[in-house]
Amino acid sequence: MSAPAPPGSDDRSARDRILDAAEACLRRDGIRRTTAAGVAAEAGVSRAWLYRHFPDKATLLSAALIRRDEAFWTDAQQRVDAADGFAARVGAAVVLARAAPLGPLATELRESEPEAFGAVIGTFVDDIIPGLSWFWRAQLEAGVAAGELRPDLDVQGAAEWVMRIVVSLVSVPGQAVDIDDADSIAAYLGAFLMPALTA
């Protein structure tokens, strides 16, 4: 084990090491057997240093899951970018998210440890929408630059709105749209979402 991080160490790299360690512990030990002390030892930092960044186990594990989910979306970006038009890109994202609605690691943990996952999921859900708004902000900015979306669009506000629409489509099936069919979703969003973004 490395020596605990000294007070002058770079906070960003310490945070990254802690999250790397938390993810490694989750993959190896699951939620119940992962402890703050174990993550600190894996990261090579003191428990006091870990608690400086994360006040409790639920916040720590939620942050690790959110970071992994962001990495999933970074990898998925090429598939979303390949869709033709903004509504189709949202549709492609919904189909991807339906396959792993909380990110692959979170989905696996939810299935293997549903009760323990329930204790962590509240923080995860609270943070996932603002945490992933960067993905839709970039998509919206590209749409504005290409002239597909209106030039005066409030990109930050729209990014959160689109993220909420994606979460809703993924988690609340309906009769008006086939949420496992990207073309059906694109047609639905073309009728109901796109007028607000292009008017």
C-alpha cells in the first residue's frame, strides 16, 4: 500500500485515485463488503483524506458509479453522433440507456445486491442528471452551430430538460412510443420535442 497522501497533494489526483479504488472495490467486493477503510487502503490515502472528499460510503459509491456512467456515455458518444438529426440522436441515446439504464456497473450491482444498492441509489439519482448534462450540452451546442436548433437556445437549461426526457423515456414506458425502437422515439420527439428547440 502507498503512503497516505500528504496535505499538500493535488486534490484532483487524490479524488481520482479514491474513485478508481472505489470502483475496483465495487467490482471485486460488491456494495456490502466495500468499506471506506478498504477504499482508502486501495487508493493509498488515509481515511481522513478520503472523508475530506466524500462524507460517507453512499456518497463515495454514488460518485464512483456516476463517473463510470459518464465514461459509458463518452464511449457511446460516437454511436449517438452517427444518428441523423437531433431527435434521432436522443432516440439512439434512449435505446443505449435502455440496455444499461444506470450504467453497466450500476445495473450489475442493482441485480446482484438490490437492497444494498437501494441505500446508494438515492444519491446516484440525485446527481445523475446534473452530472450528465455535459453530454447533452455538447449535443445541443453542435445542433445550434449546425443551424439545426434555434440560435437563441438556452443550452444549459435545454441540456437538463433533454436529460430529464431521456430518463423519463428510459424508465417510464408508454403507449405512444416504442422506447426500444430508435426510429419510433425519433418520430415521437420530432413531433413533441423538436418544435421547442427549433421554434
